[in-house]
Amino acid sequence: MQEHGLTQSDLPGVGAQSVVSEILSGKRQLNVRQIRWLAEFFKVPVDMFI
């Protein structure tokens, strides 16, 4: 996120800012839908998030 100058609110496909915060802090894991969204958003393979 830092590399791309993004904030939690720039990732609506992951969920609400509170969900993104929990994921970033390690309190919650990404689910399949979120992984697919992130892979598409960042134009990287899905396995980058697994």
C-alpha cells in the first residue's frame, strides 16, 4: 500500500476500513473474494496473497 500511496479507504473491494485494518494487523485473514479483488486491483497473480 505504501509503495502505491494507498490508504485503507482505497481498497473498498476488501471491505470496510475496519475490516482492512483487522487484516493489516493480522487479526483477520483474507477470504477468497478479497484475494481475487486484490489480485485484480494490483494486477498480480492470486497466489501473491495466499
